[in-house]
Amino acid sequence: MRYLIANLSVDLGQESKAMALLLAAALGGSPDEFRETVLERRSLDARHKGSMRFLMTLSVETDLDLSVIPLPPGVSVAPAPAPVSWSVASVHRKPRVVVVGTGPAGTFCALRLLDYGIAPIVLERGPSLEERVRQVNRLWREGVLDPSANAQFGEGGAGTFSDGKLTTRIGHPAIRYVLETFVRMGADPSVLYLAKPHVGTDVIRRCIVLMRRAAEGRGAEYRFKARLVDLRVKDGAVCAAVLESGEELPCDAVVLAPGHSARDTFEMLHRHGVAMRQKAFAMGVRIEHPQEFINRAQYGPLSAHPSLPVADYKLVCNLGPNRAAYSFCMCPGGEVIQCASEEGGVVVNGMSNAKRDSGFANSGLVAKVNTADFGSEHLLAGMYFQRKWEQAAFRAAGETYCAPAEAVQDFLQAKASGKLPHTSFRPHAVPADLRLCLPVFVQDQLLASLPVFERKIHGYTSREALLLGIESRTSSPVQLLRAEDGQSASHPGLYPCGEGAGFAGGITSAAVDGIRVAEWIARKAGAAFFGPFERRTLAEDYATD
């Protein structure tokens, strides 16, 4: 019989032993009695810094009756679930589908459509990866921005230049499809079992090219430097996508997965009266420390143990009704990067490679921005609010694409920064007063939270800590409204999708939303079986990582 054994405690340094040996030591018997062992999940229990351990979940085939064997404290045993099959039959009526965007939402929508025999045209406003990387490196080396090829636009979307985390708080079965696809395309197999799976931006770049080539080999058509500028509407329904070149692509469905920074696309949708609403987001700065400091703070005397990954953290400070400051998209062993996509604006984010070996740790340090803070009822007011403060950051950086920066202690004391702590940011950080780059209510939340975070992580606000501005693209400032069948609430034929449409908050949840949209399109085309991805509740419509 096959069992699932959960919460098996394993000492540091023992996690790489043969799993059959670990099971025999914990449950008794011979290692030979535990066959076909598979590590399903591994997490670090760091609650007690002097006695940290790994917790493992394993599936195993054995003739032993584990239901009658005494179990170690905390360990549970249950029959292993049956393997999941992603296979579906091709639909007979194949709609013409245009997918806009090659980020995780658009990519996984295209891949799932192909499972049903539906071959989409996939549009990307930016270039393919090789050219995109050249332009991003030029920005980081020389401070020269290409508005069509940057950390937001180009093959792979914004996730191509990110920490590459695949963690998510959603509980959708399609997560496994996403993880297995990444592994097939070159990600480390550990993403299938780590509690905090991480690919790394260097590996993601290889994965997305292989995903595209696989999709093309199955019939998808990719077009780069193909910006969507308009929609054609007939009898109230979207019937064609219009490109910047003037070409019109007749279609039965447009999957709109543009990412959270496609502001011209949002303005075009607003002109068409596409149903949307304002959406709250968060805004703030990046905070950067030496990674060794974070390791010591989180792991204590075991911080140098070779079994331990570079340490991360998660901090929250609630400040009253609808106010809070918190860490966001923490990047251990990463770097702070310039993510501007519009001329005259500065945006920062965090990124790390697979090895997470930069020597720095950074995290967003952000505060809630509610729709009431936008100062206008205009549906795109949040987008204009973001732009206003990104332009202020550009001015604070001397009208360059460097990052305005300030030592944490100087920010707390409202004094001018002198020499800045060391930073990973390129081309370089510029000493600046970050209060000029942030709304007062955001400043107030950050100022109130930093002493709280200092009590949680002693040294968090030390002279080694640096703030860089601004972090403004935490999520989309709008949500496009969807009907029960996934189509726009106002424009049938348009399928809002992913983070830019307001239905996801990271690589994995965006990919899952792309799969969800593909299922809706397949259903409309007559698909009779949806496997494990059958949409269950409307609550899944908005999911974040």
C-alpha cells in the first residue's frame, strides 16, 4: 500500500540521507521495507534557534500496516492520494484565440489551451529574451531606459527579473501543473517539494524560452514587438485585436494578460468602457541589509550551518483600520534593481539568482494605499497616483534612473544622509530625502512600523540598513471585472487574466489564473472534461502569492 507520512522531524545535516533510512529510523523495520519513497514536502522549523530541524512529508510504498505502528510525536500517516493526470481531449470546435502578454498568466494560458488542441496567437509588446536582457543591462549599467524593453516588458513578463519565488497562498490543484512544467523546462526538481520553492531569475530566463519553444512546437504562434493598441467590438463583443502596426487579428477570444504596468492598455480599455474598478495596492521602499546579518538574526548560533538556506523574514505591523506596513517580496541573497518602464519615473524591486549568493538581503517595506487615498473617483486614479510618486523619485535621483536612497537611521531622524551603506543597486544609489518620494500617509506608516520591526529583528534599523525608492508596482491599481464564465463583465470575448487584470499576485497565482482562463475558453468550445482544474468557487477569482 502507498502511504503519505507527514511532519517527520529530521535533524540538520540528516536531510540528505536516503529517505528509506529516515523512515526505518522513525517507524522501525528495515529500509528495504520502504520502497519508491518520494519527498513531497520539506520545510524548515526555525521556531527554536538552538534546535532547528526540517519537517518532511514523504510518500512511500510498503507492505507494513502503518496504521498500527506507533508514530513519533507529531507524525501522521494516511493513504497516499492517487496520482493526478493533466490529460484532456482536444476540442472539436477550435476557437481563434489571441493571448496578450508572455508573463506567467499568458504563458500558462497558452500551454493549457494547447492541451485542448487550441493553438493561440501570443502577442508580446516587448522583444524576445536575448534583446530584452541587453536593454535591461544597458539600463542598469548606463542608466538608459528603453520603454519597450525593460524589467516590466518583454518575453517572460515582470517575473523574468524577480526573485523567482513560486510560493503562493492559494490552494488550487493547478499549482502542481505549474511546478511540474517549470521542472520539465529546467528548474531544479526541489521546487516540487520545498515549502518555499525558488527558481531564480537566471533559471527562469532559460525556462521561459523553453516554454515558448515547446508552445511553438505544438502550434502556437508568438509575435514579439507586437503591442496591442485597440480592440474591435461588434454587437457588444470583442471580435479582433488591433496591433500598433495597424494589423487586425480577427478572433473569438482575447486573453488579456498584460501585467500590472501596461498603463496605455488600461487607458485603451477605459476608453472602451470595459468594466473595471479601482483596486488598493501598497507603496513604499526597498530595505537592504547584509545577508549575513539576516542569517544571524534568524538562525542564531546555527547561522553558519551548511544545511541552512539563506534566511528570509516576514514582518507585519498593523496600524489601525485599513492601515498597515509590512515586508513584501523578500529577496534573500538578492539585489535591488531598477524596474522603470516609463520615461521620467523610478521604480525599484528585488531580484535574485538561483544561488542567492549576492551577499545582500532586500525586501519591499510597504504601506497600504487604499482607494480613498487616490484622491479621485476616476477608475485609473490609482495608476496616476503611482506615476506621480515615481516621477518624484526620478527628480529625487537627480533626474536619472539611479535610486534615491537614505540610511534607515537618517530616515527615522529626518536628517540628510551622508555616506550611504553598501548596496547591490546598479548603476548606483543617490543620497536623497525619501520623504520627497512618498505620500505623507505612507511615510507615517513606515515611520511607525520601523521601531516595531527593530524589536522583532534586533539591528533591523542599524546603520547598515539602507532604504531605496520607490516600490510602487506591488500589484495592479485596477481590477477588470469578470462574469461567471471568465469573460469581461461588459465585453464578451475579452478574458481578463493574471496580475495586471487584478486576479493574481505573483508568478504562481498568475500562472494558475492563466490556466483557469484557458479552462473557461475550452468549456465554451465544448470541452467535456476539465480534469483537476475545475473551477470551484468565485473566491478563487482573486488570489495572491
